[in-house]
Amino acid sequence: MAEEIETEVIHSWSSPRSLSTSLMYSFAQRDDTEVLDEPLYAHYVKVTGVDRPYKEELLSKMECDGNKVVNNIIYGPGVKKYRFCKHIAKNRLPGLSDALTKKGKHFILIRNPLDMLQSFDKVLPSSFNELGLADLVSVYSELCAAGKPPHIIDAAQLQQEPEAALRCLCEDLDIPFQNSMLKWEAGPNSVDGLWAPWWYKSVHKSTGFAQTVKYRPPFPQSLYDMLEQSLPFYNLLKSRARRTRFNKIPTPSLPVSSNEKILVWVGDDMLPRDSAMVSVFDSVVQGGDSVWEGLRIYNGKVFKLEEHLDRLFDSAKALAFNNVPTREEVKEAIFKTLIRNGMFDNAHIRLSLTRGKKVTSGMSPGFNLYGCTLIGTYFRK
């Protein structure tokens, strides 16, 4: 019998149907790693009372006391150097020992809800709570607050270039990469949880990370609302994922680093830089249809503000824009955003006014004017 040793724990946090089982199989191929499949699952089912087709068997065969799981199973002695724990984020319930997040190494696995929702719906009816994307963001925030910001990997990276993605992940975790991680045998695995017959049918057919399906079936309209609810959480985490060599669009460097966290005015909202988006149906995207002005700030004043606004409104009138904001509304947007950003000198404003959302009806294009969109981007010089 192998001698028990203190094992270094690696925590994988994800939502269901995020290739987390494939990644668990990958780590199970390592000669220095033992694997635990959702060790907190029984605790989650007992505390929440959620219904599962295997509920009784789960509660009778797995440890249901979450803190015993953390202290005795997750952080208990082992026989290999590493212990890989696959966690579904919603299983991280209040009241669990802080050791769960304060100890060990952590990373987060994400997947686009557009690819995840239909797969999940085959086993359980989809709901925002069942997906647990908000819980995944909470885990991320908790780890950051503890001074241990987790590495984030997107499932799409594992499918597109599995070796490159795994090498990057191992580098982030400060463990050696092993080629054995790229392949496994088809069929049930000895590390499977007892819920495997319900959830792991597709992964049991695999021998490695499957390539992304080029043309997916139509997305059900019945899941559209849930997609809208889920995407902001996915996008937040994706924006913090490691940039790898298979990112097609590099992030440009900023001459003034403080501009990375500016607030931007769009429509009638002030938004963080990465959340400041214009609809693809906006006239500026559909037809390059907008007017704009560039303004500068010196010693707490906007240089020739009234003259710039005169020209902005003259341009909008010449292009027959409707529902244009008033001069006072534009000024208010400018002043609010400058104050919020603390920009009182040596700053530049790019003020744009678009026609609004373009809506087509059948084959006849036309404009449905919801009102012009005011876009103000602000930069420190």
C-alpha cells in the first residue's frame, strides 16, 4: 500500500456542461495526480433539497457534511503529489470552511452559454440557478478578495488547441505539463461520480478534447431569455481570461494606462470600458451613419463647448436625425462623465451621435427611431 503524503490540491471551478469532465479525465491521466469528482455534491443536494434522479443513492454513499469533506477528503492526506478536485460552482454554499478557497491552487473553466444551454437541457430543465454562472462569478470574487485571483480558461480553447491550452494552464498552476493529458480511453472512468450515467454519456464516447462543431443546430427560442441572463456573467469572466496565442484579436496597449478603467457614456447610461457597447443594429454599424465632435478639457473647462455643440446639432439637422437630445442633456452627460472619471485637465472627449437602431421589415429596409444614441468616450492625454 502506498504511503500517504501531504497532497497539493488543485481546484477546478465551472458550471455544468463546460467540458469539466473532459478536463478531469485529462488530469486523471497524469502519473502524479489523483482526482475527485464533485466532492461537495452530496452536501449541496442535502442542504438545498434539490431533486435529482440519483438523490437517495448520492446521499447514502457520499459524505454529506461539507466541512468534513473539505477537511478530511479534499485536504486529507493522499498518495500522489497532486489532487485535482472538479467543482461545480453552485456547490460552494455559505457556511463551508474558508480553507476551501484559502488553500490550494484554483482556476476557473468557462464556456459560452450559447454552447452550454442546449446540452444542459437534455438532462435537467434549464434555469439560471441550475447553471450557476452567478455562483461562478462569486467564486471568482471570493478568490480575488482572498488575494488568490484564479486563472481562467475557456472551453473553446481546449477544443481548438488542446495542447496549447493545457500547457498554458499547467504553466499558470506551476505544474509540469504531461503529454498523457491529451488522450484517454473511451467508456466509463474509475474516477466518475455515481451520477455519470445521467451526465457523462457524450464524454464516455470521447478519447480526447473534441473539436468544436463547425455548424451547430438552431438555437431554441425557448432558451433565448436564459441566454440573455447568462451571457453577462460569461463575458465578465472571459474578459479576465488569459490571453493566449490563439486569441485572434490582440488587446492593444494603451499609451495612458489609467484609460483602461475609464467610464463611458452610452445612450443614457454610464458604463465601465469593457461594458460600453453599441448595438450591431445601430445606424453607425449598419451604415456608418453618425455625427461626431472632438473636445478637449483644459483647467476644468471644455474648450469652446458651445461652438462644438452648435456644429454637432447642425450636422444632425443636415442629416435629418430625429429625436435628438437637447443641448442641456448633452452637457449633463459630458459633465457627469468627466466628474465621475476625475478628468478636469488635459483630457479628450470623442462625442458621437448616431441615428439609433435600424430595424428591417421583411425585405424592405427602414429605420425605427428609438431616439438617437449619444456616445461619449473620454481619454486622459
